[in-house]
Amino acid sequence: MQTIISSASREVVIGDDQPVIMIGERINPTGRKKLAAALEKGDMSLLQAEALAQVEAGAQVLDVNVGVSGADEKDLMLQALAALAEVTDVPLCIDSAKPEVLAAGLDAYAGKALVNSVNGEEAKLKEVLPLVAAHKAAVVALTMDDKGIPSDVPTRLAIADKIVGEAAKLGIGLEDIVIDPLAMSVAADDQAGLSALQALAGIRDKLGVNQTIGASNVSFGLPDRRAINATFLAMAVMAGLTCPITDPTVWDIKRTLVLTDLFTGKDEFAMNYITAYREQFPEED
């Protein structure tokens, strides 16, 4: 299964037969006061800097969320897309909880975007999936519905199946659906990591679609979060993860994902790993 997204000049292929695709998570003002303050002022320089840092670190796709409380998110999204086009040509993931923001972003975007996100809630299905179909985009689908985020694996699989079915009615194929089975904090629930891994494997085996996940959620509230996130990501890739939303500027994370490619035969002669290592530690050359 291959999900293809693109900018005006660059194409990215996501698939279990491809190297892991890193979707950079850092363009998001949630919990990031400096970025939020800059966006409120309409200053896109920090956003551009974050984009460049992530691409330099290996992100092949950038998630773009500009949801700042009290600001005109639609206008900010349009400004952000224009600012990003000035500094990078990587494909973008247009990220908003507001359908009108997604619509504006898709109208302005030159290429085939990834939309973040839809879920099993009836309102979301009716509002977001038609936008995805109309713009021939790809979409991230979260395994939650009107009852919230289920803790059990069968319900997550059922929600994923429901979204796929509703998408098919609008002509959206499996190749354009990226499921996110939702990782939760293992500090709050010691079974949360296992449930996410089992959901990844179940969705892979049943639907065969590409999958993403926000790995940083699993470590919330615990020490040494980088180690936890990196370990979880390695296990998640083996369970069916193909395009995590993560921070590529963290070496622990990048190293883990590059090594999963090496150990799964997707890095010929270990050249990608060697290149990544030399970029991280140039003083050793």
C-alpha cells in the first residue's frame, strides 16, 4: 500500500516497502509559547526556522498547525502555507480541528496534501471527508468517535473500519487513508503502549493501510522521555507504523527510525544511517 503526497515540486511515497517517513511535528503552537506569540503577531520567521531545522534533520513531510487561541486561524494557515513555500518544497500535512481552516488550506495548497485529521465522530465524517474527496487529498484518520478514545483494540479497529467505509462512499481509496490508532500515556495506563501496538498490528493485518502515531504521548509524565519515545517507535514500526508524526531534530528519535530501516532491509549498504550519523557528528569524520 502506497500513499503518495506532494508539493508543487516534490513527491513523497509512504508505504511499508519504503523507508519510514518522518512527519515533522514542531510547527504547532500547543505548549510552545514563543511560536504561539510569533503567530499571534503574524510573524512567520520562527515558523520558517522550525521548518528548515526539521527538513535539515530529515523530515520528509511537515505537519502545519497554527491554532492559536483568539487568532484568526484561517488567515494564519494561509500565511503559514505561503511562508513555508518560500523556504522549503517538502509536502505538507494541513492540521486543524476546524473544517473551514482545512478547506482554506486545501484551496491554497499547490500539490496533494495530507489532511490532519478526521475521526469516527459523525460530524467529523460529514465535514472533513468531503473536503478530502473534493481536493483529492490524503487524510489522517484517528481511531476515536463520539464516545471518545477507546482503550480496547477491537473498538479502535471497528472505528478504523467505519472511517474507511465512509471514505469509500466518497471515492477515497485505502491508499489515501493513514490511520492513527492513538498512543496514550503509559504513566496513566500501563496497558496503553501494548494497546497501541496491538491496534497498529491489527489495522495493518485487516486493512493494510499506512499508519501514523504521535509517539510522544506514550511518555507523558515520565522521566527520560526521549528513550521511551524512541523505544516505542522501534516497536511501532515493526507493528505497522510507516509515517510517525515526531520531532526529527531529536537524535534519539532520528537514529531509531533510521536504524529500523537498516534492520528491515530498506537502507542499502547502510548508506542512510552512515549519512545521518556523519551529519549528526561531523567532527568524527
